Amino acid sequence: MAEQMMQNNAGELVANKAIPVGYKQTEVGVIPKDWQCLKIEEVCHLINGRGFKPFEWGAEGLPIIRIQNLNGSEEYNFYAGSYDSKIEIDKGQLLFAWSGSRGTSFGPHIWHGPKSLLNYHTWKIVIKNDQLESKYFFYALKGLTKSIEDAAHGASALVHTQMGEMKKFWAPVPNNILEQVAISNVLSDTDALIVGLELLVAKKQAIKSATMQQLLTGRTRLPAFALRPDGTPKGYKPSELGEIPEDWELLRLGSCCHITTGKKDVNEGSQNGEYPFFTCSRNYTYSSSFSFDLEAILIAGNGEVGNLHYYNGKFEAYQRTYVLHGFIFGVWFVWYQLEFKLSESLGLGKIGSTIPYIKKGNLTEFKFFCPSLDAEQTAIATILSDMDNELQALTQKLDKARALKQGMMQQLLTGKIRLPLAAGA
């Protein structure tokens, strides 16, 4: 009953409000009169996958669709034995992961991979009649997923629902299949825009990473700094961390700036304060007081270990947040060296890594390559900063596209906005 009560809330909230002409009150709220409100069990069959055992996996046969494959992984286990044809999945098949991570794997998916076999924890959705378009139903289920998650079992991150519970949810559906197609096409086009932006962001990030690898190690020299006064190419020299350009140095972070920590406890912040308060979270909060008034790089010493912030002005800092200031040269060159190598030097990201906090010595002894000329440091930092600005603009565009799609789903899947159809449709 819980899931029905949650869906009925929408209807109760508008029960006493005037219903627009051409609309009607239903189990999921107000929808157009020429739409239906249908139970999941009325429109489709839910077919569970098979619980393949590890000893059944092999290197040949059909791929087995597991949860990670719904999230884009192309690493498969294979099965070459006999199986019930009901678990056979072709490209374009609508699926629903009934056990998975909230907001990611849990929920509806359209299979884009090769012919495969369905593993346990996922339902194959077989629509009962030809008056419901598969892709529209995919988006209708997308619109229901938050309610299904909230009614599901499990911890806050990992949830699972049961077939009996799933079947009791209601979905608003246009009677005209051409309207279903029109809605799914608009949302599909928006998805394509989002995927394109995601790929572009990933491509730009990869280009930036490769550029950092070349410029911050001196493997690639900028033309203005690549030649000696006599016009011959500059060479390289050995260092403790490998070869570096002949006119670069290997520096310790502790020799380039002052490194201290904040003094405040994390609970001394105030959301009504006017000064940024840098703790060890990814985002800063606020404080009514400040202990620093300078240009600084701030590094989370625990929590989000190694997370970086830049600030210039009055601010407060948590007692486990490191404050780097008083740089002997440009702060942004140091920033990019920290972004490039700090996590690696601390062993973060390695399998089994359990670094709970950063010791001051980790930062003091952090070593990096540095051009002897301030102009070259600035030129490198400027190139990387321009890349960051481009990435930020693309990320903002991506965020707007995602927000737009969310708003479109709320409007289109309830009939609040109707799409024009061809004459006679």
C-alpha cells in the first residue's frame, strides 16, 4: 500500500483545486481526458533473469547481462549452455534493474548491446499490446523511478523492489500511440544532446590530462621556451624523479610556500556567516569570523582527502585543512602540479588505499618539476586555465541540458504540455 499512498499524494494535493478544461483527476494526479492511467501489471509482463552461478561462466557463448553492463561496462561473462528463451535479450529490449544503486543502476534501461542472456536482479519488460510504445514506456518508468525507489527496500544507496510492489504503480499513458511516439522522440533527442555533451566533456578532460602530462613534466616545451639563445634545441638532465628540461628544477613544495592549517572545529561554521569556511568537504560552508586574509590553496587533510580549493581574500579554515600561502612564484603553476600529481604521490586511487588523512610532511616533501623562468610557468598555467574555463562552460551547458530534460519529463509525461501532432493523427 505504501507505493499507492505515495502516488495518491499527487492526486490529494490537487483534489480541491479546479481541474482545467480537457483534464481529469486520476490516481497520479491531473492528466488529459484522452489519456489513461494504467497499472504496470495491466500493460506488461515482468520476467526475471536467471541466477547464473560463477562455475557456469565461460569464455564462449552468449554474454550475460549484469548490473555493471547496464551502466556501460563492456566486460562480460559468457554462457554456452541451455537456457529458457524468456531470458534472451536482443538490442532495443526494455529492462528494469530491480536491485541496484539509487539514481544510477536501479530503474529502467534500454539494452544497446549484443544479443545476450539476462542475469538475476533485472526484469525483462514485455509489453502486452501494440497500443503502448516501448520507448514511451521507458520514459514513463523513468518518471516513476524516484517513487519506486522511495517505496523500495534497502539502505539509502542500494535499494531493491519486489515484483508485486512494482506491478501496483500507475503510469499515465496517451491513448494515441502517435502522441506517445512524439513524446518519446523529444525526450530521446534530449538524451542524445546530453550524451553528446557528456562525450565532449570526457574528450576535453582527456585532452587536458594529456596536456598536463606533457607540459608539467617538460616533455613538450612551448615554442617560446624550447630553444637556447644560439637557436639549438634545449636538452634534458637527470633528476631524482627522472629526466627534466635542462633549465628546470626539481622543487619541494615546502620550499616554495608556507604550509599551515586552520584552527577552527568543523561545528564552528555558520550558514549565515559572510566568510567562506573551508572544511574537508568538497564544498565550503560559511563562518562569521575569519582567520586568514590572503591568496591560498587549501587542501583537505581528511574527509575528501586531497581535494583542492583556491581562494584570495578573507576566509576561515578547519583544523585539518591545510592552507598553502606565501608562494615564491605563481600560485596557479603550483595548483596544476598539485592537481596533476598530489593524489598519485599520496597513493590515492590505488586498490586497497586507506589513507585517512594527509600528514604535513606529505605536503612539505611533495616534489614537482618547475621551469626556472616565471614566464614559462605563467604560460603553462594560462593554457591549462583556458582548458578549465572551456570545461566549466561545457559542464554548465550539460547541467542545464539535464535540468531541461527533467523539467520536460515532468511536463510531457503528465500531459501538462501537449505536443502538436500531424493533421488527422
